[in-house]
Amino acid sequence: MARINLANSKGRDAVVATETVRTPLRVRWLDEKGRSTRLVRVIKSAYERDGDRLIEAAGGPEKLVDALVQGDPEIDLETCGRILSESSRVYHSADGRVMHRVQEIEVLRNPDGSERERRPRRTLTPNTATETPLKWSGKLMKKAEVFNRFVFSNKLQIVHVNGLTYDFLYQMAKDLEAADSLLRVGAGPKSAARLVFQRNGTEYFGFLEGRTQGETYCLVLHLSNQELKAPAAPGGQ
């Protein structure tokens, strides 16, 4: 559970909580005999046993084919198939050396997939639990319009932490339900910045949906990091 600072249409703000929307459905995977199974990560091969290294060691693709026919040089019986528990990500160069100083580059692309710009990756700081609350932007969008323009990758449920924030959030849900729309939620003084929940985390567009039933409410913050845009027609048509 995380905390965010949220403001309503009257300018009042309060610290509320978010939690991942969970499905009540429990899924169990069974094998052909009805026994419970689980997903695991296994080692496919050691670095020196991948295709490029084997070709280099054999002296060429043709010689590697002969080696594969005569034996199993790609299999390391000591490591192949071992189950991984915890692992750490490392970066390495093309020749397999571990890199200790890595410069991360962001690649921006046009709607047609072509590369538009390369730049050093920015350091993003969280902006949802700061002194400046996520303000009520007033930008309401019909649900059909939002669902046809954005790809949703995550969602969070806004929940109250005490009686005062219950009244605060219940009224927000009721207003949004009456408008039959989603509220565009952003960070910053003008609610224009994308939402960042953790350091160097993904930047999201936020859309707040409200529902009520009697004295209960549901506020769901839909998150999207991709907008659907049609590429330009060939020849500028």
C-alpha cells in the first residue's frame, strides 16, 4: 500500500492510500495427473555455451554442425536446467565483459515505429506523494473516448485511511459517477505532468473512475503509458 496526496474539485486535499486492484479468482495450475504445479525459472545455458561462443570455439558454423552431430557441446550438465531462486541483472559488452559503468539511452519513436530521437535517460523522481497534491484537473473524458485512445497497463484503487478521507473520496466517486466520465489526473501545479510512483519508475497518464453503491464507493485510477495514434498516411494523404 502506498500513500498519495490528492485534491478534490473544491481544492481540499488529503493524504489517501492506493492499493493494487486484486482479482478474487484463484487459479491453480495442474499437470495431467492433477498435481499442483508452479512456474520456475531455469538456466538455459552458460554464457560460453551460447551460439556465438560455440561458433567461435568451433571455428565456424560448418564445424559447429559437425560438433553438434558428434556430441552435445551446447549442454553444460552442471548448469543447464538448474532452477533459479534469486538473480541480479548485470550488463555486459558484446564480448561478454561485465560493464560497471552503463549509460542508459532513451529511444523516442514516431507512431510508425521509426526512431525520432536518442537522449540520456532522465532520472525520474516520484511526484504523487509530495507537498503539491494531485489536483482535480476538471478535464473529464467520456469512457468510450478514453478506452479508444489509450492502452491501460495498470490500475490502482484509491482507498480511505480514516473517516474524514472516506467522506472526501466518496464525494469524488459520486461526482465522477454522475458525470459518467473519467477524470484526467496529472501531477504538478497544472496537473499536466505524468504520474511517477517510484524513483525512475514508469511515467503514466492517470484516469480516475468513480462508482458508488449505497454508502460504499470505488475509486479506480487507471494508468496508461501508451496513447494510440494513427500513423500519417503515405504521401501525406
